[in-house]
Amino acid sequence: MHWHGLLRLGCAVALAVLAGCERAGSQQQGAMPPSEVTVFEVKAEDLPATYEYVGQTPGSRDVEVGARVTGILLKRNFREGATVARGQSLFTVDPAPFQIALQRAQAELAAAEARLENARRNSARLKPLAEAKAASQKDYDDAASAERIADADVKLAQARLAEAKLNLEWTRVEAPIAGITSRASQSEGTLVSGPNVLLTTITQIDPIWVIFGIPEREHLAIRTAVDSGRVKLPGGTGFDVKVRLPDGTDYGSTGRVDFSDVRVNPATRTTDTRPELPNARGRL
């Protein structure tokens, strides 16, 4: 309304001047005709509101990598600081003890299966004899119990074999996610005691987070503007976020705010907000 009134006042002055020129021109022959005047009407429209903050770009996931088994760290299979794919081998723990444990579990399973087969034969042989009263019922019951115990022993041996296979597979320490590795925390030849020992860290940078803080005072001003109707918050997926790089150029890809903390940082008096952006080329 303010700008609308100023424009109308300016037009009125211009028209008055032109009217005076026209009257003066009627007294002078050959005077220049009055100039045309263009009048614009100002209308209120909704415009996008833009807020600008300084942000940091941490990875969307940080995973600490450790071995799942205890053993000697035999080899490092990646270059520190390089990009790795999910499932890629990072370290090798000495597999020799676990190969021996696997062979022992296989032998125990074979022995348990032999005992089960023998118990089944005894139970099958005594069953008709017990029905014909040619053998005592107790002998048959003992044979049936021995068969069930042997069956349980086979299942236990199968579980131990599966565990031995799993432990052998775990001697290959793989990347749980795709990302960029940090430096190796342990060198070859070190005895690592399972997952309690950190080997390296992987940071996922695609997608990447941009974390920035909204000052408490500005957050309150935005809320006041929303309550008064001067600012309307977007619905659906929320705010669009664009990133300007340190050299002043635009990053290009647009993200969406997926998290806004309700807590105020007592040190900075800001509220952390986080959008997520694609970062396939690793520019951020």
C-alpha cells in the first residue's frame, strides 16, 4: 500500500504539469505536443523468502569398522583416504586358526551323524521285539531315548559348523557401507580382539548433510512473521535448500530439510537444521 500511494502521487503531479503545459501551449503556436504518460498499478503478490546461513558438510553416515573375530591382522586391503564400495575387503585376519576350527566342526558333525544312524538302527530293531514281548519295554525306551539324544547332538554339531564357517568368513573384514575411509588405526601383525578394536572409519558422502544453525532471535522473528500471516511456511516436503560454495558459485543440486532440532545450543544460541543433498561427484 505504501508504494502504491507514492506512485499515484507522482502521476498526479505529472498530469498537473502536463495540463499546465497544454494551457501554455494553446497560447503559443507551434509548441511541442504533450508527452505520453504510462501509469502502472502496483499489486500485492507472494514472493519467496530467502534465508542465508553458513553451514558445514558432514557425511550422512559415519561407521566404525572393526573385526568380528579375534586374531592377527594379516593384511590391509585398501588405500587410506580412498573411496570404497560396500562389501569391499578392508582387512584380512589370519584365517589359519579358523580353518582348523572349521575342519574340527565338520568332523564332529560327521561323528554325531554316525551315532544318530546307529541309534536309529537300534531303536528300529528293538521296536518289533518289544511289541512281540521278545524284548523288554525298558530296552526299547532306552534305545528311543538314545536316538533322540543323538539327533540333538547332530543339531548341535550343525550349529557349531555354521558358527565355524561364519567365523572364517569374518576373517575378511568388509566395508559395511560405501564411502571414504579414514586412516588405518591398526597395522599388520597386530592382535585385534574382535569388534572392541577400531580398525578404520568410513564416511558416507552421497548423500551428504549440510548442518547450519538458525539464531534464536531470527527463529523467533520467523515464527512471529508466520503467526501474523506475513510469512507462509511451505507444506509437504518442507524447505528447499541451495548451497553456495566458498568460491561464490552455486552447487547446483537442491536439497530438502529433513531435520530441525528443537533444542537451542547454549554456546551459540542457535538451532541446528539439516538438509540432505545428493553428492555423487563428491564436490561437497
